[in-house]
Amino acid sequence: MTIGVLVDLMLALALVGLSLRVVTGRALFRDIVLFILFGLVIALSWSRLGAPDLALAEAAIGAGLTGALMLMAYRRLVAGGAEDVAPRRRPPLLAVPVAVLTGALVALIGLAALGVERVPDAAGTIVLEELGASGLGNAVTAVLLVFRGLDTMLEMAVLLVALLGAWAVLGEVHPGRLHQVDRRTPLVGALLTTVAPVTLLIAVHLLLAGTDAPGGAFQAGAVLTGCGVLLVLTGTVRPRAAAGLATKLLVIAGLAAFVMIGASAVALGRAPMSLPGTWAVYLIETAMMLSIAVTMTLLFARARALEPERA
Amino acid sequence: MSSAFVYVLAASAVFGVGVYGLIVADHLMRKLLSLNVMGSAVFVLILTVGGATPAGPDPVAQALILTGIVIAVAATAFALALIVRMFQETGLTSLRGRDDDD
Amino acid sequence: MTTEALALLVFAPLVAGLVVIAAPRRAAAPVAVAALLTLPFGLWPLTLVVWRGETVQVALAGFAPPLGIVWRVDALALTMLWLTLVVVLVVSLHALTSFPPASESGQRFWPLWLILIASVHALFVSADLFNLYVTLELVTLAGVAMIAIGGKPAAMRAAMRYLLLGLMASLFYLLATALLYGQTGTLDLYQVGERLDDGALALIALALMVTGLLVKAAIVPLHVWLPAAHGKAPGPVSAVLSALVVKVALYILIRLWFWSGGAAGGDGAALLLGLLGALAIVHGSLAAITQTRLKMLVAYSTVAQLGYVMLLFPLASTAAFRAVTFHMVAHGVAKAAMFLAAANLLHALGSDRLQRLVGADQRHGVNVLAFALAGVSIMGLPPSGGFVAKWMLLEAAWRQQGWGWVAVISLGSLLAAVYVFRVVALAFAQPKGGSVRASVGARGGGRFDTTALAALLLAVLAILLGFASAPLVALIDRGLPPGMLP
């Protein structure tokens, strides 16, 4: 048994253990934190499985963003007087057998699938052969933007719909209610002046690197959201009652860029969703990054728009 | 024993745990946590059953997972907005009780 | 021409949705209306091609499968696109009044509405398993958001339950998609069908996928989310959810079964699906009969009517396919009419409790008439689209000597008659004391507005489908599933 397998086994055990705690725990706050930890362990598993793009995405989105959203929602529930600790209830009789059976069935399927011989002309193999023609070095980015751009375009629509849905159920917005930390606290000032620019740099790097190396619009957008979350938590920005034109344009930018380029290909006599060149990839990815960051920050802040706090 | 083998077993167990949580959990946020746990398990399974190329895991499978992760966080964000508003309107954090109203 | 036409169907509503978000409020109505009015121009060129018996195919970004995604329009897809067009246009007419685009509520409604239309189009034309997953998520999420749009607690609860179950179902579907991809190396529906063997692994993958789709299609016993979700949503949303959104899952299921080798599941699995359908018909109808609220009654009727579609799997003949496809159209039109009429009555009476309907015919005659006409089609009485559909289905079952199915189809119509007549009888009943209650009907009044017109228009169409069934049947016949019994 090699060290590698030992690491795998430890990660696997951690995954199962953490998921059990997350699901069966009774103190919500602690379990959300454990869920974030679970996400980080998944990210490690991705890198062990040779998928650094996914490791980055999972750490930033699966663990980071989802965790931040959960914690913020938790805070709002508790601020409204919700109980943190759930009363102990007798679980439904069939829950354990159903869960065990499902898990066993999935394991059986998964193990059987491991033994399946790979089709020689599988889509993934062709992607690697055609990668040169796409002008990109990162096969995953090429699939997302070039070969299966329609999926990614519609995925941006999903994100937009999530925001529109959240706006529809927003109810009253209380301006200034998000103020969490006093900006005069020395550490906070340092955070803002150093961490914010650094995250910005990381995001841009991820975006540019993503065409050839691990990274891309999603990872960059998630990191940039971190910046936004920081601004919200430190009270540097506060909710506004209505979204202005700038906010709306930022929110729709990713989908709009995709739609315009994808549809204009038809007017030029090419197949829909054809990209006119590598520049289009950069354009769409930049727009996507901005839309993801603004959308997720607004979802986090539970706001229609944000404006600088006048100190 | 390969890495894939270990992770298939772990992901299957995690999937089962998620199903358990979805059935048992009362608090909507915990149901949502369970769903996200299930989702992560599915994503790991996609990579392992999606096959591998000489250059690593299948890039199409990876792209599917990336898309899945973003869809999951979008749905989660909307669900949380719904949970918070429901709590503000009714004081409830679960789906227990009757549906009727005027 | 066909490439442009297809692109128009997906992109026009999407662009309009984006414009409505960003543009000033007063621009919302003209932009939305303009986009909606372009849709027939997208559908017509496609119809001409499919009518010749051909299939429209567009490889997106020029990459053929397995590398890329294909849009494919055959007769089945085109039939569903026509249903979408008719329902969406008329329901939009209702929404122009019930959610005025320049108002606060309209600003929430219209972007979601337009994106929903684009995603339903993208779903019906997609021939890619994973792309179908994305569009299905998009349709579901937009649907859920629109249920909750008013912020009423009951609607939000219903939306929440729908969302949780929908997300779980999606995970099943997604896992199955990955399994199929692992075995066949492709995500294209038709290539999967060609490459898939009928080994145990393939069958399990299909079973997982079917289970996920049955949840999304609300087939008994996985229907628990539907009644409240459809019953508590705003009127136009209820209409489009019942007429279209819930059927997209059935559409994928039919594709999977008859085009992608799902039938490899065997007669036993087909029988099981049929039995679930029979159960849905009986349970949904009985539940509808016992409801005390109009919109919940209509929602349970949807549970029952979806069951008929499931009878296609055990019958598996072209006759049954024709009948079931026709039924999806006929039910879509009639149910949209019913929900609009019910929502109008709810709006006018202030409540949709059935007792409040007493005497409604005198003040809200148009809506009661629309409900009754749509009811004729739902019951399957001649002359109506519902009658043609159920008659064809009966004939198909009869020809295969499926007496059990014949009995269930007949029973379903009988039970439907009970719940429809219950409503109509109440609406025509004399109020106690002999006079129309003046206290109710505070809002709306009896005037003939576009909301009532929309309900009536769809109801009349539901009846007309019975007189003019030939073109629709001819269209369906141009794209029968491969290798089916006559």
C-alpha cells in the first residue's frame, strides 16, 4: 500500500465522517462549518483524482460560497429568533434502511461502472484531439466555452433566474441592517486595503490562466465574490432599495455576452454558438466572471443593489 | 486498490448519508445541506464513472461537474432566500403543518 | 432558414428577458410583446420541413456529436413547440393584465416568464442528455421562482417542497447521465440509443433516470409536490406549469424510452410504468373530487391526466403514441384554460373555496363558461380535443385487448365528469335567498376583460381541437418512434 492510497483512505473516511455529522447533527451553526470543511476535503479529493480545475471550483464555490451563503442565512434566521438546536425527534422508521440500501446500490453501480471499457471515440478523447483547433490549452475550458457553450450559456441563465427568484421573494429591504464589523477596528482596515486588492489580482489571474491552465471564469468569479463578501461584511457597502442600471447590466453581462455572440453567429451564416475567435472566449469569460461575482454578492447580501456606505 | 475505487465507495456512502438527511431532517436548511452533500457525492461519482484519458480524468466529465457545481450553488442561494422569507412570514423553518390559507 | 428559425425560438425570448431586466419599465410591454410575436415566424419554417417528413438538425457551434450538442426537431418536438406557442401566447395575454409589465409585480414576472419560454424551447429541441439536464434545471428553477413570486406563505411552502424534490430528482438524472456517458462515450440521445447494450449497468442507469423524471413529472406516488405547487401559484403560472412545465419531464421520458433504448427495460418495467399511470388516474381523480378549493381541484386533475401519458409505455404502439401525444396537447390547452378561469374566479370572489362559487354564473359567466368548456375536454366528452385523445387511446388499448387499460381510461373519464360537474353545478346553483350575493365579488366584477378572454380563447381551442384533429394527427404521424407496433 502506497502513501497515496493511504491519503485517499484518510480523505474518504473524513468525507463519510463529516457528511454524517453535517446531516445528523443538531446544532446548525457547527454543522454548517463542518459542511465547509467537507467541501474542502472534497476539493482535496478532486486534486487527488487529477482534476485541479474542479479542486479550485469546489474550494471556492462548493465550500466557500455555499458555506458563506449558508452562514449568512443562518444568521438571519437566528436574528429573527429561530432556534439553533433542533429538538431530538425519532427518525422515520424506514430512513436508515432506505439510506443504507441507496448507498449500497450506488456503490454497486459505481464499482461496476469502473470496470467498463472505455469507448475509443468518447467525447472526452475527441476533445483532446481537437483541442489545438480551439485555440485553448485547457480542455475543460474548451468544453465549457467552445464545444458545449450552450450548456454554459444556459447555466448563466440558471444563475440569473436564481437571482431573479431571490429578488421576487425579497420582501422589505432594511437599509443599513447588514453592518457587521466596525471598520475602525485596525484589523479590518488592513483586511480591506490588502486582502481586497489581492483577491482581485487572484481573480484576474485565474481568469486569464483558465484558458490554458486550471482556472476560469467560475473560479475567478467565486474568488471575486470573496471580495464582495468582505465589502458587505465590513459595512463598506450597504443595500439599496432598488437596482440601478449599472447593477442590472453587471448582473446580465455574462448571459448577454454569450447570447449576443452566440446569436450573431447565425446572422453571419455560421452555426449558433460559434465563437469568432479566442478574443470571444476572453470577452465572455470576463463578462461571466463579473456577473457571477455581482450576482453572488447580491445573493449573499440579500439585496437588489449595493452602494458605498457614506462614512 | 486504486484511488477511483476508494472514492467510489466513499461517495456512495456519502450519497446514502445525504438521502438519510433528506428524509430525516426537519429544518429546511439541514435538508438543503443534505442535498448539497448528496450533490457532492454525485459529482465525485461522475468523475470516476466518466472514464479517464491518458491526460487525466475525462474533460467532458469535468465540464459537466463544473456546470453542476454552479447550478447547485445557484439553486442553494435561491432556496436560502426562500427559507429566510418564509421564516419572516410564518416563523417556521420547516415544512411541517397544514398548507391551507386564504 | 431552419437554423435561423430554431435560433429565433431560443434567443428571441432570452434577449427580450434581458432587455426587460435592464430597460426602463415602460419598454417592458412592447419588448415582450414583440418577442412573443416573432415566435410564429420561428415555428413556421420548421413546420414546413417537418411536414415533409424530414428532421431539422443543427449542430451547435458546428460540432457534431459526440463532441458537440445537437438541436433536433422532429414531429414530436414540433408538436410540443406548437403547444408551447399557443399556450404561451394566450397566457401572456392574461399576464399583460394580471401582471402589468410596468408594475412592480410585472417587473418580477416578465423576465422570469420570458426566460422560462426560452428554456422550454431549448428543452424541446435539445437532443443531448446533459443539455436536457441544464434546461430541465432552468425550467424547474424558473417555475419555482414564479410560484413564490407573490410572497404568500402557502405558495412559498409549495415552491420550497417542489424545489427540494426537484433538486433531488435532478441528482438522480445527473448520475444516470454520467453512467450512460461512461458506457457510451456520448451524451447525444440517439447515439446513446445506438451504442447502449442491455446489460445490467445500462438498465440501472435507465432506472435511475426514469425515477428522477417520474418525480419531475409528478407521477403517483411521486406527485406529492404538485397539487400545492400548481394550486397555490398565480393564475398564469399555474396554467403554464400544468400545461407545459410538468410535461417536459414526460417528454424526456418518452424520448428516452422510445428513442434512446429505454425500452430495453423490458415489458415488466413498461407494465410498472403503466400501472403507475393507472394509479395516478384513479388517485388524482378521487383526490380532485374531495377538494374544497377550486384551484386545488384543478391541480389534482392534472395529477390524474398525466397518468394517461404513462399508458403509452405498456401499450407501446403507434396508435397509442398518436393518442398520447394528442392528449398532451389537448390537456395542455384545456388545463391552461381551466387554471386561468379558476384564477379569474378566485380573483373576483376573493377566495376559491367551492362554496363561494354559488351563483358565480350570473356575475362571472365568461369564466364559468370557459371552465365548463375546458371541462368538456378534460372529461373527454365529444366534441373536444380531450374526446379525440381518449377515444384514440381507448381504441389503441382495445386493439391490443388491454381490457384493464380500457377500464381505467373509462373510469378516469367518469371520475373527471364528477369533479367537473361538481364545480359547474355549484356555479349555476341558485344562491340561498334567491339573490346574488352582493357582498362577494368586490373585485373584478363581471366585466369582460382580457383575462376572461384568454381563458375563453383557450377553452374554445380545446373544443375546436375535436373538430379539427386531422392536421394535428397528420403532424404527429410524421415522426413516429422507430420500430413500434402499428
